[in-house]
Amino acid sequence: MKHFLKFKLIIFCFVILTSCSKNPLSGTWQYDGGLYNGREQKASSDFSMQRTYEENTYQAFMIEGSVKPELYNSGNYEVHGDTLLITSKFSSRPSQNTDLTISYKFNIKKDKLTINGILPNGMIVEEYWKRVD
């Protein structure tokens, strides 16, 4: 009986640890608008922007019709509780944020991701993303 209880405890701990270590951002997210210094910006109806988060890297693509998706940004990221640290390593457009780590707060509710932060230039951002996979 003691061994059975120990076994159940070990299984319970394993389940808790694996569920806690699961990356909540894993997958593909599509931009769904945002606020930039308090001004609303809607998602474009002409193209979509998607980010794919893998183990500790991300890639951001612009998708327009049947044209091959364009990689416009990629880099590394870390998740610490409700904090998201993003370090851009590539940008297809001139950027002063390459190789800088930017800290965001994030929240996921069902298939909606909200990211809040302040960019190095002082812009306050709140972006909305929806899970597409």
C-alpha cells in the first residue's frame, strides 16, 4: 500500500511538472490589432502577420494572398511567469531593436494573447494576437 501511494505521488508530481513547464506561447499566432501610444490600429484586411513560437525561438511572417510568406522578423524569447523577453536577431527592415531584449507582460485567455510593453523609443504597445494552430 505504501509503495502504491508513493507511486501515485510520483505520477502526480510528474504531471504537475510537465504541465507547468509547457510553453504557453508554442504555436502560431496571428496579429489582431493593438494600441500604440493609446491609438488603435486594426489588423490589415490586405495581409496578415503571424508569429510562430517554438522552444525558445520565434519567426514572424507577413502573408499576402497566394504570395510566399515573407519572413520579416525572428529571434529568441524567454518566458518567466507573465513576462515575455524578446530579442530580435533579424529584421527585414531597418530596426533599432535588433539585438536588444525587450520585456513585455503577456496574458493568454483561451485563444487570445495580449502583449503589453514599452519599446526602447518610449512607445507604449498593447498588441492582440489570436492562435491559429
